[in-house]
Amino acid sequence: MGLYTFLAALVPLNNYGHFIHWHWLYVSYANFIVICLMVITFVAALLLPFPGRNRRKENR
């Protein structure tokens, strides 16, 4: 429980959240960061080579 108390002390939870408002899009900064990390992970999974691809070609 000590770690959670320490982490909660780093971020003030008594204030209102900060939001990005762009036309119809209204999202908090924290959710925007999570969405960006998910998109980066998805793109990296598409572009990086699959680890077992070279071994299958050598066995044929």
C-alpha cells in the first residue's frame, strides 16, 4: 500500500482534469496519451518483422 500512497501523492487528484477540445473531440490529456501509445504499438506491430519468419524460411 505504500507504493500506491506514494504514487497518489505525486499527482494532485483534487483538481479538475485537463482536456483537449477540438471541434467535436473532447478527451482528457491522460486518455490522449494512452490512445497515442496504443496507436504507436499497433503501427510498430504492423511494421516490425515477425520473430519466427527467418527460421521458417531456412527450414524449407
